[in-house]
Amino acid sequence: MDTSTLTSAAVEALQHRESTGKAVTSVTVEPARDDSGWTSYKGTALITYHDGETQTLNIRDTALTAVLEKHADDEAELGSVQTVVIPVPLPRVAPNNRVRCEEHPGVHFETVGCRWPHNVTADGDEPQVGHPYRVTN
């Protein structure tokens, strides 16, 4: 299974959760075996945030569930279904994106360093940056 397919499905599943204002670094899904011996993946995932905190996420009836079922089939052919840890990359830094943030005084060009633990999406000339994936004016 292509890692980018798993990552895309995980990012899509994250869009439907209640935001905590923290950057997600990974999504982990454990295998499960039913009474008949069929191995699949659980309907919940464990989200890990940049500060190490974790939270469960219901992934039933999402694209991630569908992708994991195909992944489970591929893994079963190889002999076992393993825990899947899907890294979630931060959005790219836009070139010459001018921002204001909590970490640095004044307007400045966005850098990878100024995005952690906060983040930014270009929204106007000088968006104010507060928390991951949230921009305020």
C-alpha cells in the first residue's frame, strides 16, 4: 500500500474532528481479530499531537477505514496485519508569506521555525498566527 494513500485518508479523517488547536503528528491504528479469526483494523485511531498528548478518533465509515481494509488484505497476504502508524506532515511554508505570530515580534516572513508549535495558512497580507491550523485577524 502506498504511504501517501494512507496519509491522505488520515488527513481527511482529521478534518471531521473537533479541533484542539494542536498540530497532529501521527495517526495510529491497531489491528483487531474477530471471533471467526478475520483480522482487520479497529474503528478507532489514536491521534498523537506535537506535545505528546494523545486522543482517540472514531474512523468508522471514513475513507481511512476503506484504505485500511485494503491495506489489511495486502498485509494478510504477507502473513500478518501490523499496527499502522501514519505520519501527518505539516502544511508547506508558502514562499514570501508575511505573518504575525505569538513567538516573534512584528510582521515577518514565515519560516518553518516560527510555525512550531503554531502554524499559518495564507489569508490576506498579514494574518495573525495563534495555534496550529487556525488563523485569526
